[in-house]
Amino acid sequence: MTLAVSILILEVWVIVHLLVYTVLTGISPVPTTPRVRSKMLEAAPGEVEGMILDLGSGWGSLAFAFARKYPRSRVVGYELSPIPWCFCLVRLWLRPQPNLAFRRIDFHNAPFKQAGLIVCYLFPGGMHELKPKLERELNAGCLVISNTFSVPGWGSDRIHVADDQYATPVYVYAMNRKGPSAQTSDPEPLSKWCPLVGELYS
Ligand SMILES: C[S@@+](CC[C@H](N)C(=O)[O-])C[C@H]1O[C@@H](n2cnc3c(N)ncnc32)[C@H](O)[C@@H]1O
């Protein structure tokens, strides 16, 4: 077998793996863009009490950035898709970040009890499935920061709007003893209709 054929087989294998896990999880490992990531970092507090969890860590775009911002907090990226997960392990080996780890598991089976901050970039169905677990397990004081997709039925404390061509919303939720701090219906991301709105609440 020639080298070219081996490379072709490897490429097909990688693509098939990525496609299979996209179907299984409902979302491809598309990364959070740098502008949205900056907005998420900006939306996060100065200090985080407890662990930082990236639910579906993909290629590590959020996990690495949050681990760098919070060197004293333990950051864990949960990812089911093997190739992005392996990529993150190699990335971590090349650029060690002592407070960061990646686990290849379904985040629905991971404990959230010690979380002080949850970050995610999922999809509407994923947020819907995640909601009962968040309500069951998150402690008062924990923050949830979600790229693009809101938690259905939770009114967010703040919606930041990224400085990109889609005016991507970043939803911020703070848990209190009774659950998310404002249980109102989701506000429409005004920025989708009026890009000049900029930051809605900050
Ligand atoms: C859109 S990507 C976001 C990646 C990264 N968090 C970022 O923002 O750059 C979503 C990732 O979530 C992963 N994912 C979806 N459902 C999952 C689950 N139940 N458990 C673990 N990973 C999951 C997918 O495999 C995908 O890599």
C-alpha cells in the first residue's frame, strides 16, 4: 500500500468518525469563534468558586481559554467525540496547563455538583436535555455561560452580544437557591434584528 493510499484511508476514517459522533451527539465539533470566546470570557466573573466545566469541549477552544484565565480553578472539558478529545490531549501535552483536564464521557453522566461555572456551545435540543440536570445539580452561586443558545424557560440575567457579523448572543445565568435567578421566558435576542443594539445588558 502506498503512502498516498494510507493517508487517504486515514482521512476517510477521521471524517467518518467525526460524522458518526456528530449524528450521535447532535452537533459537530465546530469551535466557538475568537470574538464570541472573548465575549464569554468578559462575561465571566473575576474569580470562580469551584470547578469550571466545558460541556462538549470539542477542540478545546473554550477550555484552554478559561483554564488560562483561571489558573487557580480546575477546568474539565467533557467530550464524547474521540478525535477532538485526542486532539485536546495532544494540545495539552504540547502546551501543558496544569489546571486543565479532558475526559471522554457524555457530560450527562458527569457530576456537576462541584461546578462554579459551566460553559457550553451546544444546540437547542441539547440545551433542552441539559436543563433538568442543571436544575437538579447546580449549587447556588454557579454561573452558566452559553454561546448562542439559551436554556429554554430560563430568563437570563444578562445577554451579551458578540462583536461579530451575526451579533451572536452569549447567555449568562446565575443559580440561586431556587434555581436560575430569573424564571421568566427567554427574551428575544434583539441583536438578531438590530445589530446596532450591541450589548443588551451588561
Ligand atoms: C459546537 S461544539 C463546541 C466545542 C467547544 N465547547 C467550543 O465552544 O469551542 C459541541 C461539542 O459538544 C460535544 N457534545 C455534544 N453532546 C455531548 C455530550 N452529551 N457529551 C459530551 N460531548 C458532547 C460534541 O461532540 C461537540 O464536540
